[in-house]
Amino acid sequence: MSTRLPIVDSGILKINEGSGNRDKSAKERRKAQRKRLPEWFRTSLPTGSAQSNFNKTKANVHQHGLHTVCEEARCPNVHDCWARGTATFMIAGEVCTRGCRFCAVGTIKKPPQLDPNEPNELADAIENMEISHAVITVVNRDDLPDGGAEHYRKCLLEVNQRTPEVGLELLCSDLEGNLKALENLLDNLPIKVFAHNVECVPRLDSIVRDPRASFEQSIIILKEAKRLRPDLRIKSSIMVGLGETDEEVVEAMKILRRAGVDMITLGQYLQPSERHLSIDRFPEPKQFADWDRVAREIGFKAVASGPLVRSSYRAGMLYEEAEGAEPVVTRESTGSAVSHLNPMGKL
């Protein structure tokens, strides 16, 4: 799954060299080895009406004491998405039953019980924010027989009942491969997009993800979601910088497309702390633009590829692109997503 993709603190240190490192503790050495962000990790802020929309959304969030993944994970695209009426919420708790090595979300074997009032609280939040597209993401709940599917369904139904005009996107876990739970979840569920992230290329599963997750299992979930609900747009995401090759990224995209995935995002992995998996590399923007081109050639209906792209990047606009609108990367580019379609982008 993909929940709060981590953002590296601004105080990242360069790799230290020399004998002085030997006098440091293991923790200090790991911290010192975290790589500095390249210069292309910058994005522009909204202006004019977009800035006004962002300010209005932010005011609503703080006034009503709401919590979004956008702020809590310090997403670099929060200004851009909020200005365009998109926000991301995480439900089913703040801790996960899995321990993926890339993820900043806490891990626990037996999480607290589900909050029966969460569907109502979520609907309140989305109504108060006055947004047009909401992404509902979840933690893994392997402690529950259905992986949390019935709770996710209740949350989405309540939101739709309260604000039927809001487009809904579910960024779901793999439900431990429980296809019956997936069927019950998606039965007449009023969403536009079903998303589940494969996270990395198949070869790196055992390094990056919890042993209970796998690329193969994720593909089964995505393929079954497409079979059950051919009316939905199916979406997935890949992180790079974990040790994959450029060719492996392309092959992973081809597998996703064959599974019926319509929309894809590609972004740079960023290490949330010295305890997490270290960054292997920083592909340059031109490489992300090349992946964007290949993804379109393969047949994806909507693509966002760039160092700062996260799985929910411009989610509402990406859905519109999948439905035939202008590509997201050519619409008021902020530099987060790059493409050869946008010669003014940062390549």
C-alpha cells in the first residue's frame, strides 16, 4: 500500500568522508549518510485565484480541526492540489499492521479497534473543506478478517450520501489478497477511481515491502478490480530510487498496463528517517520525462511522472485526463511532474 509517502527533512546532511566518522555512533553515521536533495527538488507556489482557493481550503482545515495526509506527510504538492480542490485522507487508524521499509507510518501487530464514528467524521471533513475530489487512503488492517473492507465501504458511502458531487478515489490496501472482500467492497460503490500501489519493481519486493505484500498479489487485486468494475479507472504508483534499473521500471509499467491499470504515477522515494531504507539514486527529471513518454506509448490513459510526484498528485485532474481531458503535465505546470509533452518543464 501507499499511504503517507515521506518527505525528507530540509536538514539533510551530505555524506561525510574521512576518519572522523569512526568516532560517531551507528545512528549518527546513518544520519550523516542520508543524501542531500538535488537542486531540481523545487516546485512553484500557486498565484492569483489558485492561491485564493488554497487559502480557503487551508482555513477550513484549521478552523474545523481536520487532518489530512497532505499536511501531516508534508507533501510538496499540497499547495497545487488544494488550490484545485483535491485532498487526501487516511482512514482506519494511524498505525499499520505491516512494516514496509519505505514507509513512515507506525507499525503495530494489534491496532486499536475501528472507530464506528469515522464515516461521519470523514464526511464532515470533506463537506467542510468544500473540495471537488477526495482521495481516501487506508492503512493495512491484517488484523481484521476482511482487511477492513467493510469499514472502508461505510466511509465512502457516508461521504457520497453527504456530498454526492465530490469525486471519490479509493487508494486501497491489498486486503491480504482477499478477493471476496474486494468484491463486497466494490459492489455498487460510488467511486470514480480504484487505486492500489505496487510501490516498487517486482525484484525489490523482499527488500522494500512487508513479507505479506508482493507485486504479484498487488497485480491480482488490480486485475480483479478491473474485472469487477470495468466502469472505474484503475490506478497504481511506482517509487524509484530504491535500487531498480530504468528497464525494470518500464517492464513493471507494462505488467500494470496488461493488468488493466489505466492511470499511473511515478515518483522519487525519499527516506523518512535514518532507520528506513536508504536512497539508492536520484534519477534526473529527463529520465522521469522518458518514463512519461513510454507510459503513454504503452497505453496508459493518464500519467504523472516526476521527482516530486506522489500517488495522489493532482488526483482529480488526473482522472479528468483519463476521461479525455488535456494531460495534467501541460496544465499550469509547477515542475512536480515532467514530460516531453511540456517543453517548458524542468528537464
